Amino acid sequence: MARVPAPHRIGEPQADGEFLPGTLDGHLAGPLSRFLEEAEPVLFSPGTTPDPFSDAPGMRVRIGVMTDGTWVWQLAWSDHVAFHRVAPPRAFLEHVTSLGFTAPEISVDRALDIAEAEGLL
């Protein structure tokens, strides 16, 4: 179990949650991981940080903030899902499923508005 920032709806406060590896159905890991990675970046960093779900010193996750225009999440969630099958909050997973695991296009202006609403600018 690890405590990490949970995906949240834009404008709602970001909160950490406790999540467990192996809680996501295996058939969802690929499509969900791609969705989490291919959505619009709001903030991106070339760096990495230690993987909170691994004790291996070489395991690292990417740094960034992503959005689909409705929800915001840490880019590391793509790694959590792909490497450890960590299930995100149910409401977020239901939202992603309703989109067919395809993130809608977000304009640069909308991404900047989201970054401002999230306190990233």
C-alpha cells in the first residue's frame, strides 16, 4: 500500500489516498495506462521520482500533471497502473470507461485555464 495523490475533478482539492497494487483488473491496465499517459499535459517535467509501490531503488515514475478536461491526475498514475495494476478511484475509472479510454482533445487555452485552476501557474 502507498499513499499518493488521487486523480480529482478540476477545481476540487487534491487529496492523497491509500492505494494497493494488484487491485485493477488486468484487462483494464493497458487501455487505462495509455489513457493516463496520452491525455493533455498540464505540467511536464523531464525528471523522475522514486516509485512509491516498489522497494527497488531503480524503480522510478514520471513527473507531470495530466488532464482530460474534466479530471486531473499525476502522470505517475500511468506507471502505477502499468507496472503495479493500481486501481484509481472508482468514479475516475467510471469516467474513463465512459470515454472509451480515449481522452478528448483539449485546447492550449483550456490546458492553461486548468493549470491556473489547479494552482500550477
